[in-house]
Amino acid sequence: MTDAPLIRRSPVPPDQCNLWKAFGLIGDRWTLVILRSALYGVRRFDDFQVELEIPRSVLSNRLAGLVELGIMERREYREDGQRARVEYPLTDMGRALSLPFMAMTEWSDHWIGKGTSPLTLRSKTSGQRLRVAMVDEDGKPARKDDIEPVIILPPRRPAKAGKQEK
Amino acid sequence: MTDAPLIRRSPVPPDQCNLWKAFGLIGDRWTLVILRSALYGVRRFDDFQVELEIPRSVLSNRLAGLVELGIMERREYREDGQRARVEYPLTDMGRALSLPFMAMTEWSDHWIGKGTSPLTLRSKTSGQRLRVAMVDEDGKPARKDDIEPVIILPPRRPAKAGKQEK
DNA sequence: CCACTGAGTCCAATTATTGGACTTAGAGTA
DNA sequence: TACTCTAAGTCCAATAATTGGACTCAGTGG
């Protein structure tokens, strides 16, 4: 995903692109902002609803979808003398979204917020500010002009008569 | 954006969150897949339309929106003896999305594609495979358990009578 | 003059979203 | 027991967005 010359078709066609599939699954406004809140630690139906001002029916759909995808889990829990409640914690799959979301946060702070950064990350031990970057196997950051893409597509089968699954 | 305890409200409220705003601007399925193709180098109306199988009217809307946001540019160009054509190249702002998109690509390759990676990046000089990571100011990757969030909100003004802009 | 291509616009049918009212069930209170 | 409250939803009618297809417009080449 680098700067590129004019190209008529993406080297990774949509039906073989995991990024494409991901966008098909979680790439809508409500799902994305639900995940934003979830990564901050919000877990309960009404908390999402109030914070996001999302219609309850839509929230209900989206949470069900995220659970089905394995990004969130629907869990009943009970605090001391309280009755059972439902919470929607992130799974490992969901928590793994923190890196792309952080990268997107940096982009938005720079290009939309004009440099304002309400949320930053820092190292607990050194106190240094952290940022998202491309690194090599030794953990050394790559220079922008030293990056090149490698495309490896599974061999396409000859495509017999009849259409492929879309 | 780290693993977090139960929280009733996000520490960065939606109206002060650049990430939220970004999702409001580019966080829909079609816009995201258009940007995917654009980062691969696709620039022309019909190329997007054929590759994405997107309704022409929607493509038209989305491209206009991306131009207005400053993520793409609408440019007429002319090849040798050809008539003038239109192309939609990414601006710096658009190209800067390659890092978050690459982070998202890695997430999707791992969690959706079960480890398949049609696109990877590598260092031209060392040939090493590159990945997205959090690094400190010296470029040293941070360990997951050494990361902590820092929230800095602009002081809220007292909120006079009448509602804020939503 | 005709056909072709690229870049759109226009429109009717379908689908999704919205905002609000309503439902359900357990816990605490009188 | 009867109320009340809260959390987590469901249901519904009005509005808005999306879809797929046909159509337009201009230059160019034959």
C-alpha cells in the first residue's frame, strides 16, 4: 500500500483481499464508532447507546454482528447483590484492532484535528511518546522510500464455465 | 487505545475525538474500498466502477466527497493524441492513509484470512519483511505491556444556556 | 456520419436508518 | 403484595440511502 503509478486494476483483486472482506464486515460508521468506544473500555448496551446516540435497534444489530464475527463476546455477569447484566467485552480479535485504530487516530489527529491529540500512548518505563510505524524484523523503523510492496496471489484456477462465488 | 477496565463513558468524548470525526467522513463501506483501490494506484472513474462493482451514482458521490475533504484531487489530464480524461489521484492526506490501511491489512490477514497475506511490504535494501508496530521516539518497538494511554482534553467551557453545535 | 469510450446523471424499486414507544425481568422499597 | 426502577432489548411508521439500469454528453477515430 504505497504511492503508486496509474493502475487499471488493483494487484490484489477484491475477492482475494482480506482488507476488502474486513471492510465488508466492520466498515460502517456505527460499527466503527462502537469499536472505538469498546477499545476505551465501554461494554454495556445502554452505555454505548447514550455515548454514541445510536438508535437502539441499530446498536442491537451491530452488537449481534460483532459477536457473530468473534470480535466481541456477549456475557452475562453479576455484581454482588445486583441482578444479572449483559456486557460486551472485546475478544482477542477485537483487542487486536487497537493497532489499526491507533494508526487511524494518528492520521485523524494530524489531518483532521490539525495536530490536536486528545489520546496519545507512551511507554510506562521510559515515558517516551509512542507512535505507529513500519518496522523490519529487527524492530528497526523503515524509511518511507525504502518500502516496496510484495504481492503473492494464490494461483487462480482456470475458471470453468459458470460463475465463481462472488 | 489499550485493553481497558469497564468504563461507562469514553475518556475522549465523541465530539472531541478526531477518530470519531474521521469515521464520520470516510467510515463507510464504499469510501473505504475506494480508498483501498486508490492506494493501489487506481485513479479513473470507470476503473473504480468496474473493479468495485459500485453503482455509478454512488461512486460519483463518494469521489466528490473525497475531493472536498482533500483526500483526493480531481484532475484533467491528456495522454498524447487522446482527448482529456479525468483522474482522481490521492493527495498527501490520502497517501497518509497507507499506514492505517496497512495496519488494518495485517489485522484482516491474521483474523479473517487466517494468515494468508496477499500483500506484504518489505525493505528494498535489506529485503526484510516489514510490519506495523508501536515505536518510541528512538524508533524502538514498545512491548505490549509497556504501553499506557495519556488523555489530554482541552478544558471544557462552562456550557452556557442553549445547546452546543452537535 | 457513425460508433466508441469515459465520465458522469437520472430514476424507480428496494433496503436501511431513525426516533420513539413499548416490553420484559429481576431487585429494592413500602 | 404492589410499585418502581433499571438494563436490555423489540417493534413500528416515516425518512433517507442504495441499487441497477438506462440515458446523456463530448471528443476521437474510421
